[in-house]
Amino acid sequence: MYRIGITCYPTHGGSGVVATELGKLLAEKGHEVHFITYNMPFRLGKFYRNICYHEVEVNVYPLFQYPPYDLSLASKMAEVAEQKKLDLLHVHYAVPHAVCALLAKQMVGDSLKVVTTLHGTDITVLGYDRSLHKAIRLGIESSDAVTAVSDSLIGETRRLFHINRPITRVYNFVDPRVYYPRHVDRLRSEYASDTEKILLHISNFRKVKRVDDVVKVFHAVQSHIPAKLLLVGEGPEWSEVRQQVNQLGLEDRVMFLGKQDEVAQIISLADVLLLPSEKESFGLVALEAMACGVPTVASNVGGLPEVVEHGVTGFLSDVGNTDDMAANALKLLTDRDLFDQFRKQCIERAHTRFAAQKIVAEYEAVYDHVVAR
Ligand code: GMT
């Protein structure tokens, strides 16, 4: 059993969800887990005997224009590592977390190992801030082990950062005790009638998610069959999307549900998930939907083809090809046999290939490797 420090962004977002769920499952297996973050991870939920939360406090000094968060985090990591005799720090993102963990390792000594998981965000960050290139590269090159959430992300990391070191692919996972088709008949009737289909999109409404394409797809679908669209999440594009919905006269067919934590329940309301992103290193929500028996209509980018099997658990189209996406959604929504077959295949694939138990064991194998070295 290991003593593990975990650092992630504890807010809504796939990497925070994965890091938090991983911590909980590791604790269930008997490991001692210490979250070192600036806020309580949002899905931590109930009390666990062997999970501790260590808050990173950032003081504001009149002398500094910017509070030194990264240094506070590195110092906190070192303090917790020493006090709790941590074997390793498992950090999510190369910047700033891997770089902070490497600093902590210098403060504490070489016996503290650093495992870095890449979620794709480092690459997105690089897209708008080239000045971080060297810092991201250092974080990846100098970690004791690096994992990435898809083969596509490994390829992109190698291409952009000219990195040859081993990177282990460890897919994201779902806990089958949480993600399964829920009985939501009563709740469903509050959103749609029996004759209406429900389409769903969940994201942080960043431009990269192309939520405007979600609305375009829905606009086409509802002109053929009675349907409703549920939009879950909030973010920078939210107002634009609202305006688009109004301009298309879809106000009474599109429901904005804001940020939600209990997504398994909401996903179970839906017939199809729409994920037309510009970029997606994995697409955790497509996996969550799959586990609840909901097929995904998505774009054919990044790690999405590794998650959504075209013609088996959903359909993939070129980015921006909303006509094709609408046609695919209609295929699923108008052919009961096809839908039932996809639904079965979704549950089966999510609960085998992406089962939490299997993936957590893959992370433990990475830990075994670095600690034994
Ligand atoms: O997609 C986002 O905006 C959030 C971001 C994150 O860092 O949480 O998601 C990234 O990590 C998720 C968990 O591994 C992946 O499922 C998402 O595909 C990935 N986002 C992108 O690559 C854009």
C-alpha cells in the first residue's frame, strides 16, 4: 500500500473528476490518499478514513503583483510529503502541477516519486501561450512516470514537445456503481412527453466544445421528430448559445440546467449525447453516457474515436459537419432496434474496457514501477 499525494484542479472538469474518483478508489483499496489542492475536490462527497485534504493557501503580499501560487503549492507538497511520508505525488497536468511536484521533490529528496498524468490541457494551454513550452516540456521529461488519457494525446505530446521518453496510456474510467442506466421515468416526464426524444450536451461551454454546433444539430433533428435538448454546464460561450437558441425560436425546446453534480441521473434522462468538440483528448462525458446506455454523436477528433466506436456505441463526423451529425442522431432516434443494440453495446463496452477496477490497477502498476526503481 502506498501513501499518495494527489494534485489536480478541483473544479468542474474531466481531469478534476478523474483525479478525485481515482483518489477515492485508491483509498477503498487501502492506500492512504492526500489531496493537495486550493479547494476541496468537488466530487469528494462522503468521509473516507484514509483520505485527507490539505488546502494550499496563497497569501497576498502588497510587494508582489501576482500571488506566488505555484511556490505555495510546491512548499505544501513538500510539507505534506515529509509529514505524511508520502511515496509519491500523482499530479494532473504538467503545468503547473508537475513542475511544482518536481520542486517539492528537490526540497524533500529523491525518494519522493512524481507521476504526471496528461489530460490534453497542457497542449491547449500551449496553443495560446508558447512561453510555457519549456516549462511543460520540463514537467513531462523530468517526472518519474508519465501517463496520458489516450493514444491520440501521446502522439500529440510527442509531436508538439519532441519527447521520446515512455508515456503510458491509461484511459479514463467510470465507476459502474455510479454510472449505470438509472430509473428516471418520473423525472423524465418533467422534461419531455412520452413521444419526445431527449438530446443532451454537457460541457464547460468553452469555445473548443462548439456548443453552437450542438444547437445546430438539435435544430435539424427537431424539424423531423419531436425532441427536447438539455444543456448542462456553464462557461464563456453560455450567453452566445442562449442568444442562438432564441434566434432560432427554440426557447421552449431547449433547457439550460446550469452546473450539475449528479450527472448519472441527468444522463439517464437522455436518448443521445452530443459532443461535437473541436478538440478532445478523451471526452469523459461520452464515457459516462456510454456507461448509462446513452450513445454519443461526436466529432472525429483527438481521443474521441478511442472512446466512441463508430457504428457501435455512437457515430463520429468531421468537425463542424452538423448535417451529418443530425442525420446520425436521427438514425438512432428513429430506429428502435438500432438504438437498443447501441445501448447494449454502450453498457457492455463502458463496463469492461473502461471499468474503474481495471484502470485503477493500471495506475497501481505505474506506482509499483516508479517506487521499485
Ligand atoms: O475539456 C475541458 O475543457 C476540461 C479538461 C480538463 O482538464 O479537465 O478536459 C480534458 O481532460 C479530460 C479528462 O481526461 C478529457 O476527457 C477531455 O477530453 C480533455 N479536454 C480536452 O482535451 C479539450
